[in-house]
Amino acid sequence: MFGGSDTGAHRAAAIGSLITTAKLNRLDPEAYLRRVLERIADHLISHVAELLLWNLPSDAEAAAT
């Protein structure tokens, strides 16, 4: 309804899901996306699961290391 088109609505749903899942995993959504975008160019496709929300340390854990 507010997506402007079916494609826009699907993209809005994907972003909303990403943000909510990041928050549930105690991650700042913006920081998570920044971390992934910094790593993804040099990351092996066979190891892409390492970049999933629940496989990264929380922001508190990342700051402690």
C-alpha cells in the first residue's frame, strides 16, 4: 500500500526484516550493514554465512575486542 509498487513493497519488507532481525540479535542495523558492506567485496561466496546477523558478534562484544 505504501511501497508505491509491488517491488517497492517487497524491498521495504526486506529492509524492515533486516532491521528487526538486527535488533533482535542486539546489533545496530546501520553498524551491521556497514560491517557487511566493508567485508563483502573480499569475502568468499562459500563463507557468506559468516556475514549473517546471528553469526556476527553483538555490538557490545565487537567493541570489547
